[in-house]
Amino acid sequence: MVYFKDIYGNKDLVRHFQTALRTGNVSHAYLLSGEQGSGKNMLANAFTAALLCDEGGIEPCGRCRSCIQFASGNHPDVFRITHEKTVISVDDIRSQLNANVVIKPYSSEHKVFIVDEAELMNEAAQNALLKTLEEPPEYVVILLLAESEDMLLPTIRSRCVRLNTKPLPPDVIVKYLTTNHGLPDYLASTAAVYSGGNLGNAVEFATSQEASDERTAILSLLRNLDDYSIPELAEAVKLPQAEREAALDLIMIWLRDLLVFKSTGKAKKLVLQDEAPYIERASHVRSFEAIYDAVKAVHEARSRLKSNVNPDIVMEILILALKER
Ligand SMILES: [Zn+2]
């Protein structure tokens, strides 16, 4: 169960939703926009659970029938729009939303529809949604979550309460991890940089054994980058998809540290404190230009991974670009 009190950032948005809950002045449509990991889903879930909660407070109670159903993912009055691949089609909106809004809620006063990645709705889908937004039944609440509201039609935007989520600043994440999880500063800083302002990712990065093992494997690869043969490197970067992204993030932090060391000569400014001796060595044998090229190679790898290129080949090209020349 997600509670508003557990949401660390986006305080103004929490206040907005809780005021709506307190006064009963709930809108039919909200558009939550902000980059991935900036807390859109947490806010949408806390709001939905509180809105449907039998206790009717500004937080979900966590104990009533509605809260228990919500936490189990089986609330009969909550609908999450699903879709295939990279587009939300007009059929998705018609069959899952438009056809469903006309049916009264099963057990609550409201019926909530959550459209995650709403920017994936094509124009036909958005126009279909518009029909419902123009005359929503009184019990309906629609939550659109989008990376950027610019990708939605102005006619959609104008019918929603528009709220913007923001990622947490790194120092807030560092403070949270050091005080709530007792982490050392260097690990908290690494997690903050790595997470891009997403507290959940930061906690996962800093505390899970699996993430820690993956990190160790990548750091060990980077330590030995200049000693390993090309086939050895190619083998080492054959990673499952979920680990690839994390590996790229970590490589970026490593390159940032190489630049910091090369320009300041100071180990205490590094994010990856434990790696200082290796970073020092790697930064000595590389020119600034080589490091900048490596940064560019990471960006290129990221965009190639989004296209249809064989990911193992993308990673192999990247690791060769990182190697000393
Ligand atoms: Zn409840």
C-alpha cells in the first residue's frame, strides 16, 4: 500500500490531492506529468486508495475492505488501461475505458481509471478518450500519467487538472539514505546520482543484494577494462535487458569520476569512493578527449538499445569504446 506520508518529494502535489480528499472537491480528470521515476505512480496509487477507502480520510486506512482489495491489485472499481507494445490504440480506450465508464461503481462511490504512459495514446485514442472527458459520469475519476503533457492534445489537457511531478534533488536522496537506511555517504551519493531522482530506485540500488552483485560485476569489469582481452570483454557485457540499463548508468558515473579525477586530482570528490585507486589509474592513461568520446559512446549505446539492433553487439561496441586506445 502506498501512503501519502511515505512520498518524500512532490509535497505540493500531495497537498493538492489531500485537499481534494478533505473537501470532496475531486475532479473527473487529472493529468500527472513528469519524467519516469518522478513519483507519478506513487501519487496516483495513494490518491486512488484514499479516494476509495471506506474510512474516507486523506490517507488510505490500509485496513478496510477497499484498502485490502486495492493493495492486492484486485479492486473492482480500479481499472488500469493495458496495451500492446508501444502504442495505446483507439480500441484500447474504447473497450477498456469508454465502454466501462457507463457501468456504475461496484462497491465504492468512485470508479477510477489509470492510464499510465498516456503519451502513448495515438491521436485516434486521444479523441476517443475526449468523448468521455467531455461528459464523464459523476462517479468517474481518470488519472492520466505522462512523461510530458506536450504529447497530449490541447483538448485533452484543457479538461484535466494538470499537475507536474519533479524528481528529488540528489542531496535530499542522500539525506534520506543516510538517515533512514544508515548508508555511508559515498554509497548514498552513488545511489542518488544513479537513481536520477527516483527514491525507489535509489533505495533499491543501495540496499538490494542483487543490485549490489550486479554493481560489483560491472565495477570489476571496469577495473580490468584495460587488461581484459576483447573476447573476454564481449562475454562480460552479455547482460539481461534489466541489467543493461543499470550497467550504462553505472558506467556514466564511472566516466564522470574519471573526469573529476583527471581535472581535480582529488579522490575525495569521487562518487565511487571504493574505486579510487582504479579510477586514478584509468584516468592517467586516458586523454580528456578519450573520456568525452566514451561518454558519447554511452549515449549512442542508449539510443541504439532502443532501436532494433542486437543488444549484445551494442554493448560490445560500447565496451571497446571505453577501453584505453
Ligand atoms: Zn481503507
